[in-house]
Amino acid sequence: MIRRARMSNRNIIKDSTDDVGIPAYQRTRNSILECIVTAEDGKTSGEIYESLPNLDPRRVREALQSLKGMKLIKVEKCRCHSTPIYYKSDL
């Protein structure tokens, strides 16, 4: 089941980008980073899911964790301190 989801995710991303030489996980990260950068006031994970409906939510969560680990995005809590909002890092 995981393999099937990975294959469908790879095909969707391959169709949406021009460079096929980049691995699927890197293309997923790039599309999520681009989505976050275009938002002026950041995006929640729900807004990212809505912006990229063709991507598997699990792959989106994995990519967000990876981007946080590489310090390419920063996370701040909303004013009620429950929802994380993702911003482009200032680095």
C-alpha cells in the first residue's frame, strides 16, 4: 500500500515539474517550500494541504519535518498557541 501511494505521488509530481532528474521527495519539498514562500503571513498545514491537493498528506508532513530539520522553514504558534504556522526561515 505504501509503495502504491509513493508511485502515484511520484507521477503527480513528475507531471507538475519540468526537471525529471530530481528525486520525488526533493520535488515535494521544493513545491511545499514554494507554497510557504508565496504566503505573506505563513501557512498552516491545513492550508498547505489545500494548496497542494494532489500530494499525499503523509508526504507533506514528512517534507515539513524535513524542511524544519534543515532549518529552511521556521514554526511559530498561532495566538491561541495550538496551531503551528510555517514561515520561510530568515537564514
